[in-house]
Amino acid sequence: MKEIKAVVQPSRLPKIRGAFRHVKDFPGMTITKVEGCSRALPHERKSIREELTEFSPKVRIEIVAPDNMVEGILQVLVETSSTGQRGDGIVWVTEAQRMIRIAEQVTVVD
């Protein structure tokens, strides 16, 4: 089980969501609005004040998926997130020790 996280441009979210609709047994995702900045290139150095306050809107995507789905999910994320421009985002994968779907664990008592 892996946790896949990505920070991408908000404008790419509809394309990402549409692509995941075609992934068999896609486990779902959580979306959070965030702000971020990327590292400055040497010729783009700004004042420390600008570097600490200059952020742009991003979307953070979180997905917990079985190991056998990770490569396919990564491929979809990278292909649909890319505009070819600097600042398109970042994707990373970490180990998830355990996942429980809460709704499946609830017992209704009459």
C-alpha cells in the first residue's frame, strides 16, 4: 500500500479527474487547495522578503492505493499535470502502513 501525493496547477485538476475516471478500480483521491513556490534559479534571485511571500495557488492531491496500481496512477498524474512549463508541480510516493475505509467498518444497530 502506498500514499501518492502531488502538488499541481489548479487548472490541471479537471483533466486529472477525467483521466482517473478511466482507471479501473481507482481508489479515490483527496484534494486540498494549497499555496507554494518552487526554488529560484540562480538568475532569478529575489530579495528574501519576496522569496518568503511570493506563493502561487496549487492543488494537493492525496491517493492511497495498492502497490500494483501505483505506476499507472503516477503515469496519469505526470501526463495530465504537465504543461511543459516550470512550476507544473511535484509527485512523490511514500509507504502507507495501513488503510481502513471507515464506511465499510460501520455497523448499524437498530
